[in-house]
Amino acid sequence: MSELFDSNFLNKLQQLVITSKIILSDGSGGNRKSRSKGSSVEFSDYREYSPGDDYRRIDWNAFGRFEKLFVKLYMEEREAPVQILLDTSRSMSWGEPSKSIASRKLAAALGYISLANYDRVTLACLNNTLHSFKPSLRGKNSFGELLDCLEKVEYSGTTDIYAALQAMNIKTCKGITVIISDMFTPGSFTEIIKYLQYRKQEVYLCHVLSPQETNPEITESLRLIDSETGEYKDVTATPMLLKTYQKVYSSFITRLEDTCFRYGASYIHLKTSLPVEQMIKMVVNRQ
């Protein structure tokens, strides 16, 4: 059994679906509704039955002819390209619970849900460049390939999401892009959103932080070391220092929230201490 999942968790995933505000007009074969073939009561086509489909849509005449279950499509159903961008810089391997475990579980879960929903999934692991890439996975049978990639992730280097995105050369077609990161990246997040929206992406930012980052408990003098650059600073814990930290932290979160709101992206603030099922629901239910 994978270290990221157990059978009970997989069963829970099957009850969840990613919903999108986008009505796709391009693509083929998936489970997103398209306006290209008229109203929802107009018959369009058949596809083979999959577990979870509405049994009332089974065509029993087709079953009698082919001895296979098929469901009727009353509006063309198309796949949505879902891109999961996972920050695998060194800072993501820190915290208790670790951001590396929480973020990979989230990436794997969202990938599974999308594959089960007949979407086309791309997984990109990045730091300041693109270093692991699984494009165009289709169907639940591809989940093992996605999970294998996630289990082999190595956390290293610095973060530069914008530079890594440019290296990806995302195709300009409507889809969903989910960024999973602690957002300790240089440059403006505005430029990241604008770039993705130019590429016709609906953007979700899953901002993953550990409890030690959201509410540090420092009671003594210590040396703080930047896990990505190696730079360090000696500090002495005081009430004023902790108060200043909370002020800077709140400003950091507010700036990301405001930027997402202004440009129509979805922002989800996630702590690694949350059960991963709750994290997934917060993402899936974000409309």
C-alpha cells in the first residue's frame, strides 16, 4: 500500500468531484458539459458505463446487443485539462506535519478525482525550473503512474514559480491549473495569475503552510536558517518579535488573498495539520 494513501482514503476520494466554473467548448471524451450540441435534453451519443454513473442513463437495449453497459449522453461531455503544479523546492520539505507529505497527498488526491471525472491530468513538479513532468494522463488506470511520480519527488533548490511556468510552455486551451505551494517565491504573484489566465486557465492557489509557520512558538534564542539559500539570522524571542512576525505573516496572507480576488483566482489557505480529506473538500468546494 502506498505511503500516501490507504484503502479507506481511496474510498472517500470516489465521493468527491472537482467542479469548475468553466464550460468547455474544446476537447473530447470527458465529463465536462459543452454547449456545442444544444440543450441538456438533446440526445448526443453513448459512452461505456463507469462506476458512479447514473444508472438511470443506462441504455438496456444497447446492453442486449453488445452485452456491455452504455450510458446515454444528452449533452456532449468533454474532458477538462487539469494541471497540478507542485512546488518541490527545499522549503516544502519542512514543518511538522511536513509540507512535503501534505502537499503530495493533496496533489495525488486531486489527480485521482480528476482522472475519475474523465479529465486529462498533467502533473508538473517544479522549483525554479520544471524538473518532473507527467503530461496528459487519462483514466483511473493512470493513477498509479501519477502516484509513482509523486513518491519519487526530491525536494531541492529554490522557488521561482513564474520561471518554471514559462519553461512548461502551457498550451492555450481552456482548463484548470492548481498551484500547490508555500508561496515563498520571488516576484509578483500577479504575474503568475496573469500568465495563466492568458493561457486560458482557471487558477486555484492551494497555499500550504505548517503550524510552525502560521503560529511559531519560539521561547529562546536561536538561529533561523533559510532552507533554500542557506542564509541565517540569529534572533532572540521576545513578545515584540512574535507580534511583528504575526503582522508580517497576516500581511503576506492578505496580499495573496487580495490578488486572487482581484484577478478572479481561487485562494485556499491550507495548514498541514488539517486532515487531508478536509483539505480536499476545501479545494473542491471552492467556487
